[in-house]
Amino acid sequence: MKHFISTEQLSRELLERLFCLADQIRNHPWKYSEILRHKVVATLFFEPSTRTRLSFESALQRLGAKLISSENAKEMSSFAKGENIRDTIRVIQGYCDAIILRHYDNNAAREAAKVARIPIINGGCGSGEHPTQTLLDLYTIYRNKKRMDGLKIAILGDLKFGRTVHSLVNALSLFQGIEIYGYGIKNLDLQTEYVSSIQSKGIKYHPVSSFEEIPESIDVLYQTRIQKERITESTNFSYIIIDRKIMSCFSIDTLLMHPLPRNDEISEEVDEDPRAVYFEQTENGLYARMALLTEIFTENEGW
Ligand code: NCD
């Protein structure tokens, strides 16, 4: 794997190797602290980010790489002077050994990869995909459940524009016996193209419109915020809110996940619940991204 653009590129073996590597890095960080010593990596972010950019930057520093960064590239890079993404990449690749790109355009990472001679990592592009979020989501599930086959997962909230959801459902199809319950906000349901694609790969998809239709023993509730920045119409969408009362309807083994940031779709009163693992997810992101970077640079030795 040279670039990491989509969860379509993942295999079960690769995922298992990354989980294992992430655990090793967590347990023996000093063994990995020099592994990218001679590398310079760029983070190029055209959209806001806290977790993705800072966890990647921390991951890079902890692996010994040096960093160059444009955190507000929409206003502060040559994009503001009319430069297209291909030219920006053609230039930046002369300064570094890999680029982590976040962009508002669904195809930006793919476009970048077409012209890049160095690895491009998709840090979230438009409403399309956010594959490195999926790595940490699956790593979190794996650490808590110790299995991936036979999982039942409810995806909630904005399933239409939520890129984390798109990457996640794609990747889940690598496992056996997966069932997904889709509880989308009205008019923000999972698009037919995704539903058909995952069904064709063997996932059972159940669209639902209330918590009562989700089995009490569900393994994971994956809540998401409304992607307001991608919605042009002035509709007031009715939120699906998870509070203590909702959590009391689910089993003691049901994990509550969220890619974050949250607005008010998970009440803060739930944070104390041991089943709420969204802050654990963010921390796992550091190790999952360290594992991915190690894998990419080892695979592309000589880049
Ligand atoms: C997500 C994103 O940017 O898509 N955030 C993240 O990277 N953890 C989710 C979101 O913004 O809602």
C-alpha cells in the first residue's frame, strides 16, 4: 500500500497486522521512537480538525519524523491564490516524504495520489471517506470486544454526509456475519449506493427509525453529529440524542462510540458510563496512526 485513500484498500490481514502493531507501539514506545528519524511529513489541512491533525502530528513526532504543516490551507496556502490541489501536491512533495491531506472535496485525496510520487494519506475528504478514523474505530472495537466477526453495530445520526460512517461500513464488510442497524436522522439516511455496496459484500443492513428497533444486546452504538457544514438547505433536522435513559435500554456490553466532535447528540451525563468509549477512541487514534505510518514507510522503503 503506497497511498491510503479508502477503506476499500484494507484487507482483514492488514487490519489485524495494524492492530497488533498498534498494541506493540503502545507497550514499547521507545522501540519505535526513531523509526522515521530521517523522514519529513506534511500535514495539509483545508478543513478544521483537532483530533486527526494533532494525533497525526503527535504520532509523527513520537516516531522521530519531522513535521511541516499547513493547518489552515484554504486561507493560508496558495489555494487562496487559485492553485489547484494537483499543483499544490506537485510542489509540497519536493519538501517531504509523505502528505496527510484533509480536504472539503470528496475526490481530493484520490486526485492528489494521481500526481504524487510520495505517499498520500487521506485525513478525511468531504462527505466521502475518512479511512484513518476507521482504523481507530475498529481498533477500539477490537480492544474491547476481542473479536470482529459476528458484530452487530448501530450507526446513528448523519449517515448521508458522515464520512466516518462511509469508511466504517466499507471496512466492516471484511468480517463475517456483520449486521448493521442504520438509524439515520430523517433525510440524512445512508445513501442507496452504500447500502447496495455493503449488502453485496454480505452485510445484513436493517434501516430503523427508533431505538426500540435496535436489539438490546447490540455490540456497538456509533453516534455521529449532523455535518452542518455540508448541508445547504435551511431545514431544522431533529437530533437523535443519547442520554442515560437511552443507555439504560442497552446491555452492559454495548459500547457507545462517536468519532467526535460531538454537539448535543450525546448528553454529557453519559460520559461517566463505562460503556462510553469515545475518549478512548481518540487515544487509540494515536497508536492506530503510528501503526499506519510505520506500515506505510516500511512498505515503501526508499521513499
Ligand atoms: C470527524 C470528521 O472530521 O469527519 N471528526 C474526526 O476526524 N474525528 C467527524 C466529524 O467531524 O463529525
